[in-house]
Amino acid sequence: MASTVESPAPTAEKSGPVLAAMSVCTALVVGFVAAINLAVPDLAAGSLRPTSSDLLWIVDAYVVIFACLVIPAGAVGDKFGRKGVLLTGLGIFAFGALVSAVAPNVAVMLIGRAVTGLGAACVLPNCVAILLHATAPERRPHALAVWAAATGIGGVVGNVGGGAVLNVGSWRSLFLTVALVALCCLAWAARSAPRSARHERGLDVPGTLLFVAAVVALLIGIIEGPEQGWGSAVVLLSFACGALLSLCWVRVELRAPHPMLDPRLFRSPALSSAALGMTMIFFGNFGLFYVNASLLQYGRGFTVLQAGLGVVPLTVPLLVGTRYVPGLVRRIGVPATLSAAFALTSAGLFTLSYASTLAYPAYAAALVVIGLGIMLAAPCLTAQIASALPVERAGIAGGLQSATRELGSALGVAVVGTVLTAGFTHHLPAGLSERTPPPHTVRDALALAPADRTAVTEAFTHGAGTALRVAALVVLIAGALVVTGARRGRRTAPR
């Protein structure tokens, strides 16, 4: 039963400011994933003196907490009020960034990163839920398309904004800037976001705990795979625990009177294919971001700021064409739109793998092609997932979208990173590749053999090209599965 606190019927005049505020909040929490990667060299050389494992978890602690709590945070918003959870999340996000900015050691830094991830988990699903509530049904496809574009643009904003801050300051400046932006977003959301009805649906505590544990185990395996080896005991145990906990979660949810996320929903080909599609689009997107900054800096001699600006062409289709996607979907249908989206994304990644040695305009053109693919896929998949759940469960719908994005991002970084490292070490000069263990980064290789800079850079370029081609193939194969599921969903949908 819903509470009696209802907002007036949404109008275009009221929903416009809400859409702008929710899009900026979304870009902030998504962009922070990309921005921190640019700060890794500065962190490695800074006063914290982190080990390579420490650096890995400084980057990924945010992603792990974000991904495992984003669906539960959406459920909390549905029950206790989406605006309140969103504002609380922005406050937690700012506090976590501030803790990281003043961290005297790695332990405090990791606490700050985890707290920031908790805040982000509260922000993202409730942005979608507030947006759905504040927008009239006939305008929701447009609003969801713009919000989906913000998730794609967020990664680029993180690259450009992070590069700009790091160009004039340290990694501490980056965290302070993020905290300040989060507080500005909090003030904006407090003013523009409407309050929505609360729903007297009980929280599924056992299902939530099992879900969180399963996602944490899965992500630990994915994150540690490139570092420890995919056949290591840690990784295999993590995946085994993830699988066992997932089975327990399904069993508990099937018996729960009010499950947090009913596994039976995934019997729908439309929903399951949309979730896979969102995962794979962000697999390609963040796999690209992982390689791009280093490829531009080592392969072309760009500065950190130039590397951040170098990915801007990807955003052009998102900024210019997103508003036309809902109309295109209505004309040609979801399967045709997704076919074009995955073909373009895969083609762009494949072209980019050979464009690293060409003039920058060729590189930029490949980024535009990838942007076209994301422009078509993100709004279409977002609308598919949102339509699978009723509006009163909008927080869960937003959480599912966010969880698939984060899973795809983590997978993209892990798989691309693994292939990149293997290709890099294989193409190193004999004196470096025969070391035990061989250097895994350009920085480490140059520290051992500074005179071999050209050969080391070429080895990195070879490894990056191979990684991007693997990503292109994975996206293409997954895209075929997604389109097949969308077609089945269209045939089985009620008429």
C-alpha cells in the first residue's frame, strides 16, 4: 500500500529541471570510475606508497561496494523515499571523497573509497526512480534516453575533468573537487527533485544479504583475475563462492513473499537480453577507457589532460543524436536498433585497434563510431529494463540497470587488462620478456630498461591493439545473443 504523499501530475515544465539534475548526478558517480584511473600514476608515486595490489583496490573498492549495494539501495528508496535516499547518498559520497582526499595511509584511503561507493549506490538507482516518477508516461522514453546518454557521457566527463584537475594539482585535489561537486549536486537535487510515494513493501533482508555476498565474491574473482591469474586459488574460490551464493539467493527469493528482485523476472527474454546487453555495452566502453588514456599517452605522447580530451569525440553522437533514438526505435523496432548498436560498437573497437599509429583524425573517427553504438544501445536497453518492472518498483529497476553497468565495467577492465598484459609482455624486448616475472606495465619496463623506450612503447601498442580486437569480438558475439533475445521477447510479448 502506498502512502498518501503524492506529487502533482508531472509536466514537461516540471520534469525538465529534474532530468537535468538527475543526469548530472548520474554523470558524477559514473565519471568517478574513469577519473580515478587517471590518478593511478600520481597515487603510485605519492606519499601513501601503495603496492600494486593496494593500487588495484584503491581503484576497485568503489566499484565493488557500488555494484553490490546498488539494487538494495534502490529497494530502500522504494520503501523509505527516493529523494531522501538520493540526498543521503550524495552526502555520503561527498564525505567519502573528503576522507580519501586527506587519507594519511592506504587503509584510510580504502575506507574513503568504500564509503564513496556506498554513496554512489544510493544515488544512481534513485536518480532513475525519481526521473520515472517526475515524468509523464508519454515523455519517459525521451527522459530515459537522455539519462542513458548521461551514463555514457559520465565516463568521458571523468576522463576530461579528472585530467584537467590532475594537470594542475595532485590526486588529493581530484578527491576534493569531487567532494565539492557532490555537495553542489546535493543542493541542486534538494531543490529540484520531487518527493514520491513511499511503498509499504517489506525489505527482503535474507535475499539482500545473499545477493550482496554473491556479487562481492564474483567481483573479487573478476578483479583479482588479471593480478593473481585466472587459475589461481583465490580466483577459483571466489567464483565458486559466487556461484554457490547465487544459487542460495535464487532459492531464498523464490520462497520470499516480497523478494528484493524476483529471479522469475529473468524468464522474460526481453529483460534478460536487455540486462546482458547493458553489461556488454559497458564492457566495451570501460574496456576502451582502461586502454585509451595509456594508449594516447604512451603511443602518442599526450599529456594527462590531452589524453582526457582525446576521448571527447565519443560523446558527440551522445550529445547530438540521443533525443532521436526513441523515435528510431518506434520506427524500426528494438532488434534492428540493437543490431546496429552492437555492430557499430564492435566495428569502432576493431578499427581503433589499428588506428593507434595513424593520424589522430582516424583515431577520433573510430571513437565517433563507438559513440554511435552507445547512443543507440543505452536508451533502448534502459527503456527495456525500466518497462519490465512497475513504476512503484522503479528503484529496483534503476538498481538493476546500474548493477549491470558496473558488472560490465569490471569485466571490461579485467578482460582487456589481462589480454593487454599478455600481449605487452610477449612483445617486450628479449632482455625484459625473459625476466621472472616480466614487467607488466610500461612504467616498470622503462625503470628496468630506460634505453628501450621505443621498443617498450611498441610492445604496449601491440598489446593494446590485441585487447581491443578481443573486446570487439566479445561485443559482437554478445550482441548477437542480445538481438536474438530481443526478437524472442517481441514474439512472446502480449499483444
